[in-house]
Amino acid sequence: MSLDTDIDEPKADTVTTGQRMGAPENRLSRVDRAAVFLMLLNDDEATSLLGRLSPPELEKLGAAMMALGDIDQPHMAEALADFAGEASREMLPQRGRTDRVRALLDKALGPTRAESMMQRIEPDAAPRTLEVARWLAPTVLVKLILDEHPQVIAALLLLIEPEPAAEILAMLPLDLQSLVVERVARSGAISGQAIATIDTLLSQRISATFGTAALVLGGPREAANLINLAAGELRNTVLPTIASRDAPLAERIEEELFTFEMLFALDPMAMGRLLRDVDSEKLVDALKGLKEPERAPFFAAMSSRAADGVKDEIELRGRLSKADVAAAQKAIVEIARGLADAGEIVIGSGNGEFV
């Protein structure tokens, strides 16, 4: 049952609750019929269908479901007949499918994001370099655009995700940052020609920087980052499945799941719990390889006297190899992993939030 034909339907065509109850001859609107049909399904089936809708469709359908009063037999039959009529079509014609999908995505995502999505899913669509750029680390991407006009940089930042865009902005020279932010604030719609220009620019810069060789994307660390950022217990479900097919790969992902850098985000109470199980020698070796600001979360969980003692030990410690520092940090991560598994501390986002 399609909702898109009813997105712009006048409100006057929608039957009110009182009309449904007192005048069954009044036909339900298309969205109302869809709402009735969903409420006739069991929860699992209804949830599966709702998961396929766009945000605007969900909002419109949810509002209709909330507004429905008592639903009588004629209106239930009407909703089922409408669904049966849709299902009885011999086929859904392909002609105009691209335009229809584009229109739906445009309503759900907005013009710029819809165009980006169409580039990914449209058959025979030429891949845009802009999509490749979204996979590049901000430190790499900023080098490609550093000497471009502020308007070009602003347009690019609007075309990528907010988090990497913010990182790129922070890496720009101070005098350039204000110019870029000003243009971002003044920007409106980004024309297709402007997007094509940025695409061509990035294509030239990427080719000049990386040559014609394929970019190296992915790897155990990237896979671990996805698991760390995802809500839910993906580690407990995804890794065993991968291990059944490729145990060494699962182990490499597991090693990257909890990184030493993630410990920087621990609050003082959780950090204090961790430090109680960490050998002082290992801690000194691990902190020896950090810059002073990165040591701050560890010192914040100690008494002033204990922190001063560790600082003195770091100063007195002789030169350490990177391998020794890495080994000490890995040992601390293993302790943190055990505490996290026991539920004594939380590392990362847990179920999407810090607890």
C-alpha cells in the first residue's frame, strides 16, 4: 500500500473520527486506510513494514494512527480491499521508477542527500569522487582542499558528514576558518554544477595524490570502529559469526575493539577503578608515550601526591622503545576489557549512550 500518493492530499479529504463512527459511507483517506491495515497486522509484521518507510511517511502514518477512533467493520473491509487491489496488480511498471525513487528520497532526505543516495543506488550511475572523499580521513582531505577558495571548501563541508567536516574546519588556518564559516552560514541550495565542479576538483587532487592505484579502505581497525560506534551488543553477535568463518580475522578485530585512546574518555571514578588493577611500572611505561594533555585523565583519577609520584617516575624513566610503550598500553587495555566484561566500567558507547 503506497503512501506517496497521499503526501500532499488536502486535509479536507481526510475523514474525521466522528465521521468514521457516525457515517460509514465516508471513505477513508489513503493514509487512514494504510493506518487501519497496519493495526490489523501483528506487531512483528507491522514493525517490519514501518521500518521501510521514510521519516515523513512515518510521521504522517503515525499521526493518522493516533487520530483514528473506533474503527468499524466497513472501514476495516475498505482498508483490506485497498491492499488487495494494490497486490492484485500484474506488475509494478519500471518506467518512471528512477524519477519516483528520486522524488521520495528528495522528500525524505532533502535535495543534496537525495542526490548522493541516488548516485549510490541508481543503475549505471557513474560513481562520484565525492563519495570516495567521504571515506578519506579528515587529515588527508584537508590537504586536498587547503589552497582552494573558501567558497569551495564551504561547499565541500556541507556535502560531507558533520563530524569529519568539523574536524577539517578545525585543521584549517585561523584566517581561513572564519571565511569558510561565514560562507557556510550564507550558503543556500548547492547547484548541480557546483557539485560537479567539486567532484572534478577532488578527482584531480586524489589522482595527483594517490595516483591511479586503488585507495586502501577498510581493515580490522575500521571494522572495530564500526562495532564500537554502533548501538547494541554487536561485539557479542558479530564477532562469533566472523570467528566461525575466519578466526584470525576475528582476533584482529577484537584487538582493535578496545584501544588505549578510548580510556581517555573514562570518568575519574571508572579510571580510578581501572588504575587499582594496573601495575605502577606498566602505567609509567604506558604514559611515557603520551603527550601531557593525554595523561590528564589518568592523573585526574589519582590523589595529587600519587599523580606527582607518577610524573616523577615518567621523568626519571629512560628512553623506551615504541614497542615497550605499546606493550604496556596493550596490557592496560586488557585489564580494562576484563573490567568492562564484568560490568564494572563502561568503555565506548555501550548501547548507544554512556551509563
